[in-house]
Amino acid sequence: MKIARRIADIPMSGIRKMFDLAGADSVNLGLGEPDLDPPKEAIEGMAAAAAAGKNKYGPTAGISELRDAVADYFSKYGPITGSNVMITPSGSTGLLEVTQSMVDPGDEVLVPSPGFVIYGPQAELAGGKSVEYRLTDDGLFQPDIDDIQSKITPRTSMIVVNTPSNPTGGVLTEESKRALCDIARDRDITILSDEVYCEFIYEGRHVSFLDSLDCAVVANGFSKMMAVTGWRMGFLCAEPELMDTLIKMQYHVCANPATPSMYGILAAFPNIGPYLDNAREVYRRRRDLITRRINEIPGMSLTPPKGAFYAFPSYDADISSADLAMELAREGLICTPGSAFGSYGEGHLRFSYAADESKIESGMDILAKVMAGRR
């Protein structure tokens, strides 16, 4: 059967490739999936909604109660209301709906490198061309504004930003945000800001584009925030005029997000503060542990990541990150090569610390052994 070129030419995710290598006894630090339990209110709320018969089609943009709850909670980052919010079947789907709604064939989309693996392919699935821009390689991983400026052409229609970043754990500064907004407004370019890890910041604060919806669309989600990755629940924030277009796109993608899951998320919001405080403390301890262990290994270096739950250390061994990740996999440690996140990710590995301390210790023991064998 004929396969459409739009998908045939897109490579499989390097994260998924490494995940598929994991054996039963492997230490898997390759997948960014929280090992924490979801809020009990979320599970109980979803079950209660399903038992009460709330299993039918819902509004395309999501139930109004959840849209309002999202706006109320996230208005700490910018003045939004429920009319600015659309609930989506995962943050990834939300990102896809934005590119499908806003990128025309031939448009160029600037994507961060190192950056999450779906940004470029989603631009290309919309008929656009993805162009990598560099993040600074100083441990802070800020957008290189000069590099961005040099890569803007008359075809540039969008700049993708991710803060906190997957894979680097970098957190956008206010200075970087102002520079990006200046570019967007001066050149009539849309910023697509993926802020799905915004509740997991360990130093500083979250710098959001929610106060800049005149030039930005913000994607976010509940999968990481509430440890419900399997529920596939996210949301988009945009100006109401653009939201009408995004809702139309969502109808043609999925009709509406899952109804019982929306009620589960809604039930968790009133008591989400203590849940997130605990999650941040858990991840902070793990961040500190993996940072210490990595920096004890000769030839490896890691600036403590300020957000998300990923460590993206550099190494000085004369081997590609893909080959090093395969060598580690053969020894029982699953991680992701930096090259999976773009050309500027080479020379790095990504480890997720959304795993308990015993797995982190075991994984770092394997890493230390393998790296020592290369000295």
C-alpha cells in the first residue's frame, strides 16, 4: 500500500528507539514519565464522572468548568480567562493543532536545538520547513538570539520555544523572553511556547508567554503536572480570535477531548498546590543526586538543571552520543543520545530523573563504569 511521503520521510523518535531497547532488567532513565501517583482526587473524579454517565461527546474546546479552572490557576502567569483556553487530547496534540492551523506549505519554523523531538516533524507534517536554532552551550541553554536573527527569512512564520526545556532542563530568562517577543512583534512571527513543565522549577521562576498572547500561543498540559501521562490531557492558550480557528482544527482532529478525564483533572485542581509542592521537592532531591553523581565522573559535566526533570550532561569521550547511548544500553542503562534532540545536542546524553533514587544510583554506577573504561 502507498505511504504518504509526509510521514514516510519523518524519522522515528530517538527517545522511542531507546525505550524499545529496554530489557526487563535495564535501568530506564530514558523516558520522561513521572513515577509519582496522580492526585487521588483526579482518579476519584474521573471514576465518579464515568460512573455518573459522563461518557458522551463533550464540547470541542473542553468543558467550560475546566477551561475556567485552568484560566484561574494559570492566570498567575498572565491575564487569561476561559475564552483563552482550549482543552486538548495531550500537549503533543495541541502543538500539532497549532502548526496545522498556522503553518502553510513552504513556511519556515525555527525550532530549538537541542529541543524536543516533535517540533521539527510537526512543522514538516504541516508542509513547512524546520530550521534549527542554537541554544547556548553554557549550562543555561538560552535561545541564542543572534543565531535566531541570522536564520530568519521572509518565509519564517513561527519560532518554537520550550521552557523549562526538554531535554536540557533550561529555564527561559526574562531577558531572553523580551528579545523573542521583540523579534516576533517586529517581524510578524508567531511564538509557539511549550510550557508543559512550568510547575517544576527549582531555581528562579517560570517566565511565561501567557502575558504576551498578542504574539504567542502557549501549549501546556496535565500529563506531567499531575502524573497522568496515559490520560493524554493538555491545553492551549491563545487570543479568542485565534482560538476559534484552533477549535475548528480540533474538531477535525478528535471532535473533543475525553470527557471523564476532564472531570478528573477538574476535581484535582482545588488541592493541587500541596501535591505540586511535594512533587517539586521529590524531583529537586533527585536533581541534586544525579547532578552530584554525574559531576563525580571524570570527563562528564552537568550544570544543575533549573527545571523539568532531565539532566543533559556533556562528555569529552571521542564517541558519538548515539554510539555511547547504545554502549550504555548494552550494559543495562537506557538513556537518550543528545543527537536525538538536534544537531546541537551532540556531545550530550539525556537522563530523566523522574525515577526513584535507587534507579538513579544504579544507573549512575553503570555510567561511571562505562566512562571509566573509555579513559
